[in-house]
Amino acid sequence: MNTTEHVTNKGQGTTRIPNKLAEEKSPYLLQHVYNPVKWYPWGEEAFDKAKKENKPVFLSIGYSTCHWCHVMAHESFEDDEVAALLNESFVCIKVDKEERPDIDTVYMTICQATTGHGGWPLTILMTPYQKPFYAATYIPKHTQYGVLGLMDLLDQIAVKWAKNPTSMLRTGDQLADIMKHEFEASSDSAKVTKDLIDLAVTQFSQSFDHDYGGFGNEPKFPTPHNLMFLLRYAKLESDEKALFMVENSLMHMYRGGIYDHIGYGFSRYSTDARWLVPHFEKMLYDNAMLAITYTETYQYTKNPIYKAVAEQILEYIRREMTDKEGGFYCAQDADSEGVEGKYYVFTPEEVTSVLGNDDGAFFNEYFNITKDGNFEGASIPNLIKSNDLKPDNERVLRVCNQMYSYRLNRNQLHKDDKLLTSWNALMITAYATAAKVFQNNDYTDVAVQAAEFISRRLTDDTGKLYVRFRDGDSAHFGLIDDYAFYGMALCSLYEVTFEIKYIKRALSLANDMLELFWDDKYGGFFLNAIDAEQLIYRPKEVYDGAIPSGNSVAGYVLTRLAHLTADPKMVEYADKQLRFLAGQVKDYPAGHSFSLIAFLGALYPSKEIVCVADEKEDYEALTDYLAQNFEPNTVVLMKSEENAEEVLKTANYVVDYQKINDKTTYYVCENHSCLSPTNALC
């Protein structure tokens, strides 16, 4: 592949030679192909070079839509002076955190443990044997305001390594040993009790922002799985305070600038308490889980605003983030033309020039577009001061569509078009949930096509999953997140299609999870598979951060499959996993909200509905019931003459379930007690 590039700089032609990233598929790595830094991708070649030349390794981890990654790249990695230092004294490795979350997790955990904070870009200095001795996030080129600059840091490390690397080697060994012991030898387990649930609700109440919703101080993240837990708690306990925390948060997030009122979808987080000024990048996982949360809250409350927001999110994904093969892209950048947020803001004059005086004045007033602005001289559209929300209003939709078309042609956004199994699975769950609640067959089709994409492009011949697909290439062994999230997606697909193949595949994935990731000694699931590349330690994540952990979702999936199929193995390991999770989360359960969702499935009464019918049309009453009622602890199994043989292979407890009165029949069991079969589902 000839990737030498001829460019013109200030009127003179120069030739840029690509580095070792040229053959990669990651958009993030490809952004750095022509850096003067001699980057290597993670792999044997880089580490062999470091060992042979006895050089420390400079590891930089980020992702393509990361604003501060761009800043550090422009300041340092595109700078000849920095590059000269790096190339002379280090072997430099670039990693896309979204392609290799296993590598990112290992070194981010070390950064957080040694510095007290984390984030991207992540900067690691380590030995040729992958053992870190220095960790930081963004580093400016020059020392300023008491912060050590990259030039000074590199110079100090290079001199120290050349003279006496012993202390750095010792630090690397010690850190690796500490992390290995902490993450591979965690043996805490505990009984799952309601005390954990009650403590979490108390902790959420204490950090809840009554004025603007959400939890804690700015920057504020949507963290939709917190709201998903509280919504379930509100339903199961009939708790109005928990429901208020959910609704207050969802309404204020929608009103704020964190929501793109013109093109739809949510940005990653807000820099202020009011949700007004976002960090403008949009992530697939946020929008997937927010779509689920708004859909379920509509199902429970019947407030049409929540339905409108959920539908708008899904429209945004369909319109801008869906690949021609049916999968979903990762993210859109915060920056356009090198300026953060430029794509999203307007001035009153600009709006009027597009819409005319009448519609322009309406738009400016409705979305608070003012002369003074609210973001660097322009305005982020928002509804914070609006007393009349009109998400489905014909005029609002019309003027927003006009401004959307104008905005598309005014600025361009970088799009990370990787397709990740785990994040795609979250969006499949979102479309399947919306398909069930809104009874929208188009959403079903989108979810089915995305699942077929994963089967076709992100699954090998043995059924094992890959992490990502891009540009014709599938790569990297699947992690626990990929298996657990996809298992959840398949369960959701079954609930809207009643095609038993989805449950069979979910069971197959659950068995693969246990074979590849389960810790037989201490319980829980490791992040990376036993047959994958082994790093300096094997991480085991439980904390539910921006995305739920693979362990918490695995607990949810195993519990769901246990209720649905009564498979003894699923029942056994669901109990083991929940006990493992309880031991890990007991100190601060509010930081583990998806584990709490899994606990709710075990602690509160469950309902199993088996429907025996001849044709799909015969269970319309069931689909209506599932659409209208938010029942998070209900599972449904469909048995017909056509699928009876396959259903019995999956859930043989329904062998004697037959129609009565030659009509569609429902067998309902609640909290381990079964009612008489009936032809009418109440």
C-alpha cells in the first residue's frame, strides 16, 4: 500500500511519509498516520523494537471524536520538536480505546489509581515489557501553571532511563503486581439483599439535583442506567420520589443544550448544572441507553414528550449513524473546522437569513437564540426557559428541518464509522424496546437487520464475536461486554419477534461467556477471554460508568435467561454472578446501577407468561399488553405448533402447555406460583 502523501505547505510542496499506522482501520489511528511521530500500533513489532533498543514505550490512548485528543495531537504529535524527542528516545504506540477497551481498561485503571483521576487522551510511559511507571491524561507541550509539560517530561525520562532505569523498572513491576493482585484475586461475594437497593436509592437521593435533575455537580453526565434502575424501583415499590428523580432528569436533559433540538440525539455530557453547554460529541452508547430510558418512562407514565424524544433519537441514528449494511457507527465529533461546537450554534441574524423574518423570529424565541448568545458569541438552541414544550408541533418540526438542512451544508462533522459489537448491541436493544412499546414494525426491522449484521460481520465461523468491523475488516477477540450486551439485545429481540432463534443464540452466548470469561476461582467475568492476548493483568470490571460493565449486564442476562428457560445451568450461574456482584458493589451500590437492575430481577416478584397460539395474529392481545404495561420483571415465552419442537429444546418445562377451548391460551406464573390457564390475558 503506497500511502506517501504530497502536500502543499505555504506555497511549497513537501512529501509526508506515513508511519506504521497506515495499514490500520481505526479512524483514530488513521488520524495520526502522517504525524512526524513514528507511531506503531499495539503489537509485537513495537515491543520487540523497544526490547532490542532498550527504550521505554510512550503509549497514547484516545478515540477519534475526543476533543482533548485533538488538542494534544495539534500541540505535540504534529510538532517536529516533540516528535524528535519521542522518536529518539522512545518507541511510540497509539491505541484506539474503542477498538481495544482491554488495553484501555488496564492502563486507565493504573492512571486513576496513581493520579486520582482519568480521561482521554491517556498518556502512559512504560517498560518494554508493558509495565507502566508514569501515567497522565492530557499533557501540554510546555510546562505551565505548575503542570509539567511534555517536552520537559520526555527529556527527564530519557535522561533518567539512559543513566539508571532501575527505579522505573521497579515501579513498573510493583504497579503491575499490585493491579494483578487486586483485579485477579478479588474474592468478595455477598448475599443479594434489599438493603443494597435501599442504600443505593438513598445515595441517589443525596446526590440528586432537585433544580435541574441528574446527580452530582458539573460536569454532568446523563448516565441513563441510573435512571433505568430508579424507574424500575419506582414501579416495583410504587415510589413517587424515585419516579420524580427520573422524570425531572429526563425533562431537564431534553430542555437543555445537551440535546440537539435540530438534528436530534444527545451529546456526551454537560459542562454546567443546567445541561445547557455540552461537550458536543455524540456517542452511540449514550443515545442507545437514553432511547431505552425515554421509551420505558413513556411506557410507565404515558407522557407523550418522552415518546417524542425517544423517536427523535432513533430517527437521528437511522439518518446519520446507520451503515448501509445495517450496523451503527460509533460517534460524531465535537469539533468542526477545528472549533468545538461550531456545527451546533447559531446567531439570530443567521437564523433569520435562513427562515425569513416570521419563522426566524419564532425559532429564535422558541429556542432562546439571542444577540448575546450563550456559547462564545452564538447560541446553543435550548428550551430551558420555555413553558410550552412542543416536540411534535408541526411548525417546530418544519423550521427545525430547514435549519437542519442548512446546518448540514454549513459545517462538516467527523464521524467515527467503526462498528462495535457491544455498542451496536445496545442500539439493537433500544430499537427492539421501542418496537415493542410503540408497536412500530420499522423499528423491529432495524433491530433485526443490525443483529444480522453482527452475525454476518462480527461473528466468526465458530460463533465467537469480534470487537469491531470497519472497511471490510473484522478484528480483535470479543470481550465480555460484547457477549453480555449482545445477549441482552437478543433477549430484547425475542420479546418483540417471538422468534426462538434469538433465545437459542442468547443461550449459546451465555455458555460461551462462561467458557471464555468466567473466573472459576473467585467468580465473576474477566474482561478478556482466556484465549485472547493476555496483558500485564486480567481486568475484571464491575463499576457502571458511562457504559454498564460487562459483569453487570452478564448478571442481568443470566437472570433473564434463568427466568425464561429454567435452564439449571443458567439458574446456577445467575445466582453465582449476583452473589459476586453483591460482594463488589456493597460499599457504594449507586455506582453500580446496572448490577442493581440485575438484583431487582432476583429480589422482586417475577412473572412468567407462556402463550400457546397457532398463528402470530392470535397473540395480538399479548403484544398489546406488553406495549401498554411497564413490567420489568416479566418474561414471555411463545409456543405454537410451528415452533414447539424448538421451544422445548430451550425451555422444556412447557412440554405439557396446550391450548384450551381451542383458543390462544395463557399460562401465567407469578413469584413461583402458577395461576390457572386462561384464554384472556388481564
